[in-house]
Amino acid sequence: MSKGFGESDFAQILSDKATTESVQRLLDENRLQAERATSRKATGEYGVCEDCGQKISAERLKFLPEATRCVACQTRQERQ
């Protein structure tokens, strides 16, 4: 019996590749989000939602200092 490359090995490789790509995409999005927050801080816009213009809650900024959207706008963005 051969110990070659089988279908299950190929499926695992594809699954691992998809997971790696998803993690990389999330890391890239997080980096861009942090860069936007830093830029908004420099212009005095930090803590103001970039979509609706309302103040982002202190509670949200405490746990997610790189937030550039309020909870409602972020939820709407993620659904799109």
C-alpha cells in the first residue's frame, strides 16, 4: 500500500490555505483600522464615528481603541 498524497491530504491543504488566508485578511484589516484611528487622532477626529458622525462611546474605545465607527455603524458595515 502506497503512502502517497491522497485526497484527504489535498483537502487538508486546501482547508489550511483557506484558514491562513482568512487570518491574513483579518490581520490586514486590523492593521488598516489601527492606521485609520491613528490618522483620525492626528486630525482631532478620534472618538467620532466615521460613518454617522456621532461620538463613539468611551466604553467601546476603552476595549477597542482603534475603533473608528460606533457599534451601530460597525454592525451595519459587517453585515454588508
